[in-house]
Amino acid sequence: MATISSAGIGSGLDVTSIVSQLVALEKQPLKNLAVKATNVQAQISGFGDVKSQISALTDVATRISDPTVWASRNASSSNTSAATVTATGAARATTISVDVDQLAQQQSVSSAAIAPGKVLGAGTLTIQLGTWTAEGASFTSSAASAVDVTILATDNIANIANKINAANAGVTASVFNDGTNERLLLSSKSTGAAEGFKVTSADTALAGLVFDPATPATKATGMAAAGIPVQYGQNSMARINGLAVTSPTNTLNNSLPGVTINLVSTTTKNYGLSTEAKAPLTMTISEDVTPAVKNINDFVTAYNTLNQTLADLTKFDAATKVAGLFQGDSVLVGMRNVLRSMLSSSSLGATSQRLSEVGLEQQRDGSLTINTPKLSVAANSGTSLQQLFTNNNNDPLTNGFALKFKVLGKGMLGSGGSVTNEAAALQKVLATNTAAQTKVTNAATLFETRLRARYSALDAQMASLNALNSYVTQQVTLWNKSTA
């Protein structure tokens, strides 16, 4: 038969309450441990902010230390319909005049009118690239080999154009329809005098597709015949500050370091004639200080954010008597002092050697403010501002400020750095606290188990004594009745 038992039934004691109170006393250390754990977790969170902000400042310093971010240039043309200009960091600030005398062009020729669908006959066309001189007076072949195109007796103009294009001979073929007849159009794939071409054939059937004006026998019947327009390939020609330059394309990218000029239309009228009239345009190359100023602003913002966080974490508010999470902490206090000391250091090798000289002024609370007029003057004074941040003297005390903060930040965040060590120490404290709480909880659980076992045994003993007492009392009562 099952029995129903409950702690305290035998003894009459409130065992549950007694055990709960004794166990609560055993768990009392958990309160202090929990308070300490909350504080450590807050410190870990606060230190995480510091770590993130040091990383942000280091990233900005790393960006500023790269010379390429200072290489932005502005480039403008006074007449963009004639020529445009772009510039890279290799370009020097300068102003130049440009005369556009001649544009580069492709060679372009066409056949006489041919009835649509008409076939000319079988044969071979030979296409050779090279340079024409004096409007077709002579031809100098290029190093490229001549290309033969086989024409069948059944090929019409469209078929011939397709075969020329497939031959990859350096020319492009197309069919022009004037509404009545067709013409075969040929043009060189690239601009420039050296990209010209001639077309020859030993087959009479294809005489109308020959272009070789230097040979009188073919000139009269081929694409160079009178009345058929011809455009010869030519180089572009221009003058930069009066000095002649030429290019097989309409792009001049080797005349000045870092400067690319795109020719759009001519500015010189009657070039090379006695009636020549120049109308030069002006191109200006200047340093673009906008990215540099933005980088400096980003640096100041990142620094001030970190400085404020360090101040909040290490301060003591006398009015409220409340201390920051790291009030008096040697690592964070030392970190703030190092940052402030670095701001007041110098960078050797530049015209300006201190941040205050370019408008970055340190305040009493350690923050930076920007004197905009002063920074603007520095940003527009050649490379002085760049040198202040990027000079590498192989000395952390005198290097440019971007290098200083880059090295400092990476050192703090690296293995064995102060930030890494402090973060590890806080995690270790939290782990120790967690282990201590677990130990107290386990000990309290064992203590409760032992108490309940002891009170259960007491209940059983008290129940037995109570039963014996009842039996004795009953027997005495019976004995008294029998002797009355």
C-alpha cells in the first residue's frame, strides 16, 4: 500500500520553510557575485566600444597614410566641344594652351554602284595594311602580312562583305544601298595614317573592287576611280603650348605625365596655309583638395569619438558621486594620455610640423576642433598638408601623424597589445565569476539535499516516538480502568 508523506508531518515542524531559509543563507554569496558580474559585463561592453573606436581611428589613419588618396586632381577645358581633359595623381598643377589642328581618321573607300544581287565573278582579293602618302601617290606596307579573300562566281556584294569581315584583315566591310544600287564600303578598323590599306586583284572580274591609286592601270576602274570619294587615314595633330604633338588616335596620353587629352573637333582653320587662324583653348590641371579635407574631417571625428568615450569611462562625477566604469583604470587613463601627447607632437619634413599649424586645434578636454580657414589655406598650399600626415622618417616620434596613429592603433589592437590584453583580462574575470556562481549554486544544492535527508530521518523518528507515546498512553488508560 502506497504511503503519503510530507516533510514535517512527523515532527510537526515547517520543514519546507526551514530548508528554504537555510538554503537561501547558503546562496547569499550569489548576490555579490551577480552584482560583480553585471559590472564586469558593463565593462566588457564599454571596452568593446573603445576597441571599435580605436579600430575606426586606425582605419582612417591607414587611409590617410596612403599617398594615392592625396592624388586627386581637377582637370578642365575652356572648350569641351573641341577637347576634353582628365588627370591622375601623376599630373602636376599647371595651365596649358591647346590647338587642335587635325583629327585622326580611318581610311574609307567605296566601290562604284552595283545592281542589287549582281555577282561579279570568281577571283581573289588581296588586302594589305600600310601607309599612303601624298593622297595615294605611294604606299608603304606595314609589318602585317597581306590577307587573301577568295571570291566565288556566285558571291554577290553582301557575300563579299561577309567574307572580308571574316578574314580579319584589318578592314571592315559593309553594303551601302542608295535606294537603287549597292556599293561595297571598306574602312580601316583603326584610325591613323599607318592603318591605311590597299586592295589588289589579278582577276579582271574583281577590278571594280581594287583600291590601288598608286597604280594607274587599276586606278581608272577600281575604287580610286574619278568621282568616287576617298578618305585616307590620318593621325591627329595638335599643339600644346605651341609644341607639335601627333597621335594615331584622337587621344593624347603621353604628352604630359598623368594627363589625357581627348580631341573632339579642330580649332585651327586652314591649318598649314598662309591663311591659318588659330583659336587655342585653355586646359587647367589643379589639385583636388576635397577628398583630403574630407579625410581630415573623418580623422577628427574618429579621434573625438574615442576621446569622449575614454573620458566618460574614466571620469568621476563629483556632483553625483558616480564613478565611470573604468575610473582610475591605468590602461584607459594611460591610453588617453598617450593620445593627447601624440596630438601635441611634431612631424618632421613638412612645411607645417604640428597639427595646430594646419587648423587642427586641441582643446582642454583633449578633443580636436577644426579651424576651417586655416585648414583651407593648408589644403591649398601644395603638398604640405599631405607631408604632415604621410612623411615617413622611420621614427615613430617624428613620422607623419597618419603613420603615428596607424602604428599606435595596430599596436594596441594587435596580439599582446594593451587593448587586447585588457579585453582578455575582463573576459577572464567574468569567467572566474561565472565559475564562482556555479560553485555556490552546486554547494547550495548539495546542502539542501543533505538538509532534506536529515529532516526526513527526524520526521520518521518523531513519528515512531509519537506512535509509541500513543500506545503507552492507551495502555495506562486501560490499566487505570481495570484497577478502578
